[in-house]
Amino acid sequence: MLEMVGGSFQPLLGFTLLLLCVKPGLGSSIGEGDAEVGCIGRERQALLKFKQGIVDDFGILSSWGNEEDKTDCCRWEGVQCSNLTGHVVMLDLGAYGYNESRYLRGKISHSLLGLQHLRHLDLSGNNFEGESMPEFIGSFTKMRYLNLSSTHFFGTLPCQLGNLSNLNSLDLSGNSHMSSENLDWLSHLSSLTHLNLNGANLSKVIQWPEAITKLPSLIELHLKSCDLPSLATPSLSLVNSSASLVLLDLSFNQLHTASIYPWLFNFSNSLVHLDLSYNLLRGSLLGAFGNMVSLAYLDLSKNRLGGRIPTHFSGSLVHLELSNNFIRGSIPGTFGNMTSLASLGLSRNRLKGKIPKSLSSSLVYLDLSGNQIQGSIPDTFGNMTSLRTLCLCSNQLEGEIPKSFNNLCKLQTLELCRNNLDGVLAKNLLPCANDTLEILDLSRNRFIGSFPDFIGFSSLTRLELGYNQLNGNLPESIAQLSQLQVLNMPWNSLQGTVSEAHLFNLSKLQHFDLAFNSLLTLNFSSDWVPQFQLTEILLASCKLGPRFPGWLRSQKGVGWLDISGSGISDVIPNWFWNFSSHLYRLNISNNEITGIVPNLSLRFAHFAQMDLSSNRFEGSIPLFLFRAGWLDLSKTCFQGQFLYCVQLVVELWPISTSQITYCQESYPTVGHDGKE
């Protein structure tokens, strides 16, 4: 006896555990009794013929063979037999049971028809690209479990699958090149409890709810990314069918009308998990969702829903996601009565008013970002001691960070950016979360005071304090943040010197932004080789000069470099043009950089943006510069045989020569291909 949970068989008896759940390293003979019956010869031959059509690059089927020590097919990899009869009852060669890089490919042979006692077939994750899903699979009338997900089949879903009347679980997901114009064949699968067609093209299946309605035992239904059409008329209610559906995933489709709601509400007493995200649903949120008494998971995000948030939802709701809609009004205080609610997402809507003082103390995840919420952050947030993620960015919040945040000992993400928050940041900010905090974003507010002390924040990966009014020195203790990947603190009033000691232990650092802290000096030795490899370096207006920063030479994958206005009055080194081959944005303007810009083929990333203005280069203007997507050479003198003081070159590719002017000698005409 089996119970289906989460798309897989869950055993109710220890015997069943061996038969249908466990995937041992080698096949085995299983069943009732102690006597062991060996492999049946004709079934062994059927498996060997199947192997002949398979390309086994990774030796997955190396235990299959005719040799003396390999004659018992019940001991082969992925094969299981019945102890009573010796018949093969399971063939489990799903690639997901192996290392991700191991899979079979080739063609599925008709020889498998010799396994007429097969109950469990799993070929998921293998590569049968270009092949049609075999119609003969519909001949395995004893089959209870069939998983052909992510097998790269092409063509039409075979209606012969409707012959598998004993089937409990069918997973054909991840085959995006397969389609069906109707699902009538499903009506014969009266024992089906789990159905997953994620990714199949069902855009022409107009009355798909009616096909689903004919499955009286269905518990889980996955139709994600199936291009499901919206219904022209309200779908029918259930007829002669038990409303047993527990999980329904219709996300990433084209549903845009409310015609589906009457059908959904037939499952008000059974649905636990409902996902309608990434559709085109319009209109107001229906209060009827609140009548789904068993609902624990509801995701309506990424739609076009408007109206106000209903004041009543199921008391059993654990996860509610309404982000990226057009919902207006205020946040209902009734959320405070939902004692089971752990995750609440209301971001990117049109919510106004204040944050209710009483939100559920059971919340683990709360995202209110991207609205028009005003007022202060309630001090009662300190009662949410289970909170791990709090996102309040891009609102109109004012006041200080509540001192009660010191109670949030499990906090992993705190994002308060783009508000009007102010006050002095405590030196020991969020001390209780120093072991758990991974992301802290307080950027674009009005915080003042010196840089907080982050000693002991061993898990911090992202620290963003930019666009505030912080002053004082950057403490060397920041080097203790060994997991840090993002360090962004632009547009403050930091001062003093940043040395190698500040960055010594930051081997995982990728994004480094101290731009427009004009009192900050970066003092690194010319031969310093940092432990990190940066992808973004933004140090505009910091004091880097007068020498060109030699440590940049060690950075191999920089995409964005801004060292403008940094007091460099040096010859640009030759290695810089190799360093810059990955750049998509470069700004070295407002320095006194000299030297020759070589006439290179385009080494910058396609459509690179380059600002070389306000420098004093030598030689002629290299033609490859004009192949950039955005170029500024204003107030730059190229001194060679002639003096070129370019007044303005700012234009999207292709550059029009009419946009290029010079104060003295005219430059040769440059075409769109960069040739004279």
C-alpha cells in the first residue's frame, strides 16, 4: 500500500519501501517470502536489447551483460525483480539519481515490451533528443509509476498513455518540445493521484479543466509553463468527481480572466497549495480565496490584479505571495491574527498608509518593498523573533531603525534601502544577528554617524551603506568579513586611508564601490596582488594617484571600472589594454593620464561605454574607439603630429560623423565600420 506525497511514493509498509521507493546501487530481487528467484531469461534478453539502443557514455549500465557473473539481471543497476515470480517490476534509470553529469542517450527499444510485469519505470533526466515518446509505453497495463521527465522528447504526447489504467503517478515534465491538442486520454486514468506536465505545450487544449475534472483520485496537478489558454467562459463545476485536489500549480501561463475561479473554488475544502503566479489575471482579488479553508500556500504574484487586499484569509495560511500586482489600499491589520503565517510578500504594488503594528509574530519572511508606505517602522517588529528576511526598500518610511531590532537573532536579510530613514547608526548594529546576517542594505537613506562595527558578522555576504551621510574612517575590522562579496558605500563622507589591511581577508569580494567619498585615500603598494577577483570596481573621486593603480593588473574579469577624478597623473600602462578586454563600462575621465592609446582591434565587450574625457593622451585617436556603444572624448587632447582637442563624442552606435567635431585639424572621415 502506497501513499503519494510530494510527487513520490511514500511507503506505509516496510516491504513496500523495498519495492518501490529505494533506488539501491545495484538491482535486487524483492517481494514476499524468503526464497530468491533469479532473473527470467526472456526479460534479461529484453533488457540487453534495450541496452543495445542506448549510448552509455558514463558506464551506468556496466553491470548489465551475458558474462557468468552478470547473468542475473535482478542484480543489475536500476533493475528490481519480484522474489515470488522473478519478473522485473522496476526499471529505475533516472539520471537524477546519479551525478548530474551522468546520463544515458540514444533510443528506447521496443524490446522493453518483454517486461509486461513492469510497475515502475523511471528514465528521467536522460537525453533522447530528437526521438518521439514511445507509444508502446501504453502497453504496460500494470504500470503504477511512470517518470519520463526532462528526457528531451519531441512531438506529440501519445494518447496511448490513456491505457495505463492502474497508473498512480505520471511525470512528463521538462519536455518543452512536446505538445498536445487535447487531454481526453487522461479520462481513463481513474487511479491517477499525481500528474506533472510542466513545460509541455498545451496552448491548443481549450477545455483543459474538464479533462482534469475526470480524474477523481487526483491529488497533485502540475501544469507550470504549459502556455495554457485562458477560458472564454466560466469553467464547469465538478460533476461525478470528488474534489480531492491538494496541490495545483498553474504558474507561468496565459490565464487572464476570472473564468477559472468557479472551477478553482470547487476545491475550497481540499486545496492546500495553489500557485497562479506569472499569469495575466486581472480584476480585484476575490474574497473567495479566504473561503479555502485548507489553503496553506497561495501565490498570486506577477499578475495584474488590482483592488484591495481581502481582510479574511484561511487561518491555516502559511505562505501568501501577492507581489508584482496593482493592489492598492492599506495593509490589513487582520494579518496579525494569522498565527500560522510564516511568509508574506506584498512587494511592488500600490499600497499606501502605515505598516500595521500587529503583524503575525510567526513571520519568517516579510517583503513590503516597492510600495508607497509611509510612517515609521513599528517597534513591534522586535516581537517577530523568527524573522529571517525583512525587505522594506523603496517606500517612504521615516524615523530610526527601531532598537527592538536587537531582538531579531535569526535575521539573515535586512533591506531598508531607498527610504527616508535617519538617525545615527548604532556602533553595535544588530548585535544579536551577528552570526546569521548575510545581507544588509541600508543604502539611499539619511543615516549619519560613523561606520558601524561589524566585528563577528561571519556570514555577511553583502553590505550596502551607500548614499547616506556616514563619516569617519573605515575600520580595519572590515577585513574580518571573510564571506563578503559586495562592499558598496558610495556617496558618503568617509575619510582617512584604506590600505591592504582593510581588504586582506576578503577573498570572495566581487563588487567594490567606494565612489564619491572624496576625502578617502586608497593606499595600496604597486606590486600588491589581492586575494579577490573583482567584477565591478567603482572608485570615482577617491584619491588613488598620482601613480596609475598597479594592483588592477591582477584583476582578470572586471566588467565595470570607474576610477574617474581620482588624481592620477601618470602614463597609462600597456598592460591596461589587456586588462580592459572584458569591460562593458569604463570611466577614467577627469584625470591627467598621458601616454598613447594603441590602435587596437576592439578588445572591449560589445557596445562598451567608454569615458576617456579630460585627460592628456598622446598620438592620434585610434579608430577602434569609435566602435564603442557610447564614447566621450570631450576635453581630451591627443597630441601627435596634430593636436586634436575633441569637443564632444557622445553617441549610440552606429556613430554619425556629423556628431564628431574638432577644435583644430579635422580627423579623417570615419564610417560605421570604423574604416576610413
